[in-house]
Amino acid sequence: MTTFGPAMPDFTELAPGVRRLLAPNPSMMTGPGTNTYLFGVAEIAVLDPGPLIEKHLEAIVDRSAAPIRWVLVTHTHPDHSPAAVELAKRTGAKLLGSPAPLGRHQDSTFRPDRELIDGDRVTVDGIELEAIHTPGHASNHLCYRHVQLNWIFTGDHIIDGSTVVIDPPDGNMSHYLASLAKVNNRQPAILAPGHGELIRDPARAIDWIIDHRLQRESKVVAALRAHPGLTVRQLVPHVYKDVSEHLYGWAERSLLAHLEKLADERRAAENSGYWSPT
Ligand SMILES: [Zn+2]
């Protein structure tokens, strides 16, 4: 599922006042690990401090070398936000973002001091960050646009070298595709993802993702026609012939997301767990 590039450095200065720290949590789902971004020099906003790892928290404070005023998160999955509360406690920073919805795989410790909604702006050391609501991977997902550079920090909405899991009910494929178009419409110069390296050709990367999702959708439609009346689990091998069996659990979640999108569009229907085309 993941095809990340060569090993990433632990610390990188990406642009004046924009730095990236790599959390030491590499895995199949997180690639090289979670990217934490620091904005500002005289004062700091931290984006996505990652899971609660003492060594990483210390690195964030050391590298900041200035008062940390804000801790922002893109969303509340366990590899992005759990260190936020502890970091705020140590530094007096305020938490900014969207609260965790109910459900599994959510960090319910994250309760923002200021809830951000689409279009809200945060200023740190002269840098303006604009929140862009991008539901799909997670219903409370926010991307952040660095207004002066027109870079978009994409969390798990768009990552480098891989596709992200859309896990219903909080994950939603129709919303995901609409949110991809929303980011593309800003014509960002660069995407800075939550996992992996900078994406320097955003329009091409986004087109590839949309194309990949729609190709998968057409495989779903073909499988439904060829094998009507199967459960989601039974459909997986017909739709994900290219995916190894140990990933079928995740494939099943994504397949359900595709089926729900087709049901919303009245192209598929479910009856007692069995799916058919309409
Ligand atoms: Zn996530």
C-alpha cells in the first residue's frame, strides 16, 4: 500500500520560517513517520505534534527555540494529535483545530481552545495560516494554507507516495473527492503532506489520486455487475486483485467507502448486507 521514497531526514528547513521534524513512528500506515511542522522563528505554531513520544516532544521544544504559542492539528487520528495536550501543558500553548468526532481510531484527548472552521486564519510571527475544511479521510480534517507561500499542509488528505485509507463511517469517499477538488482549486505551489516528502507538482498529484479512485470505482461497478448479491468482504478479491491478501482488512474499509458513494448516487444498493447494482 505504501511506496515511500528514500529515508527522510529528521529535521529540515523547508522555507524561511517553515521547518519540518519527522516523528520516530515509521510503519506501513505512516510511511517514514508523521511530519510535524514548525511555523515562525520569534514565536512558533506547531502543526501535528504526532503520537505521544517523549523524544519527539523534546525535539519539538528544542528546535522551536522560541515560545510555542499554538499547537494546530489537521485531524485527530492517533498518529497526528495525541502529543498536542502534553505539548500545550508544557509550553502554555493554545490548542487549535477541530474536536474529535465519536468513533474508533480517534484521539478524544484533543479538545481545542479555539475551534477552527473553514476559512479561519491564524497569524504566527507574520505568517498567515488559513484553515481549509477537507472532510473525506476524516470528517474533522483541516488542511492549512500558508497564505504568503501558497503552500498547503495536507495532513492525511494527500500524502506522498501512497493513497490514504477512507474508513467509513467517519471516512467518506464523496466528501474526499470533493475535498481534493477544493485543494486543487487553490492552485497551491507545493503540498506539504503529513507523511513523506514535499509534493512539488500538486495538480498532477491530485489528478493522479482522483484518477486512481475513479478507476477503483469502475472496478467496483464491474464486480457488482459480474457478481451481484455479495457482501463487502466477498467482493474484496474481485475488486482488489492487485492488493496482497494481508491488506484485505483495509481494502474492505475502502471498498465500503466506494459502495456508499455509489449508493448515494443510486448506482448501487444494499439489502441485508448484500450489494447489487441498480
Ligand atoms: Zn489520519
